[in-house]
Amino acid sequence: MIILTGASSGIGRATARELASRGHRLVLAARRAGELTALARELDPSGSRVIAVPTDVTEDASRRALIGAARAHFGRVDVLINNAGVTVERGWWWDDPDPLRVLRVNLEAPIELTRLVLPEMRARGEGHIVNIGSVAGRVPFNGMYSASKFGLRGFSQALRREVLGTGVRVSLVSPGFVRSEMTRAARLPMPGPEVIARAVVDVLDRPRREVIAPGAYRLLVFLDSVLPGVMDRLVPPVFRRRYAHRRK
């Protein structure tokens, strides 16, 4: 059974559809109960293989209720996909009344959810944690969002080494810009979230440390590591195009 957070829209919704099409049993989690329930019914009208559990991943009680519901319905958690994510919606992060919510959703929640399922995975000697990071966790351009994704990448890579030999696998999928609610007003050409959904499902079949998708973003990561001065000139214009509508 797979738990997928942030399942009601964007990458999460596309991933849920891809997983369901391949016959996986799913527990879909997100805050928006209506959209989540409708998606679960679309994917599995019987409710036997796909269930919806409205969840606020920033609340401990809600996280525990999600894991409890998953175990009650399916018996055990085989895969946890930490996909829920947010960014500062308008303006600069330092002007936002609560910029640290980005860290709570994007970094603290994956850590805490992992902490809830890891003991049973280690005891069984199998399981898979898949964290959805971002190219912003390799090429910094947004203070809070990049901080959360840099942190998630560090957590993922360290956890993978901490559980080596236990049978538990840890993977990081790092998307570039794709069409989603988070990027709906962006002024950039972007593929749909399905490209990330396929990357997530593929990493379940062939576990890897990190997958960057679309693959073209690997060039940006390389350039930022070897020619950071060049990226200092390239990133700000792209950032302004990406976020211009949010500074109004």
C-alpha cells in the first residue's frame, strides 16, 4: 500500500492516477476533502483499493490519523510518498506573515511522517520512502522554498545512508518547473505534471538516489555547481518571469 500526500492537485493528482493505472493500492492525503474524495472515487469507485483521508500534514494528530487509517484499511504501509508542498504565494518571503509554513509543510511534515512509518519498515526489512524535492533544492532561487527543498534533499540522502542494509529504500524525485497550481500563473513554458508522475512510479520499480525531471534540468544543476557566477546572471531574470505576478 502507498500513502501519497498532496494528492488532490498537480503532481500529486497526476501521480495518483499513474499509480492507480498500474494497480497499486493507495491512501490519498490532502487538506481539500472534496477534491480528494472525488479523485478517490474516480480512481476506484468501489473504495477497496483507493481511499481518501483528508489530512493536514502540519498537524501531529492529523498525521497520526492518516497512518492509522492506512493501517486499518490495508494492514501495512509499503511506500510513503511525501509530495505535499507549498511556497510563498505572493511577494517576497520576507514580507509574508508566516514564511515558515513552507518549512513546516515541505520539510517538517516529511520528516515526521517518515518517523511514523520507518519503524515498521525496518522491522519488516522492506519499504520505500520517496520524497518529492525540487530543482530549487539544487539551484537556489527562492529563500524559503529553496531552504525547504535543500533540507529535504539533505534529509533524503542522509536517511538513505542511515538505513543502508535494512531493506528500506529512500529516493528523491526533484522536479523542475511543471504545470500545477503552484505554477499556474508562471510565464514559462512547462510540461504537465504527468512527466513527474511517471518519474515517481519508475523510481518505485527501479529505486535510485535522486531523479531530476524533466531531464533537461540536469544541465542547470551542473552549471550551478561548476559555474555559479554564470547562474547568478541567468537565475534572476528567470525568477522575475516566474514570480512577477506575485510581487504586485
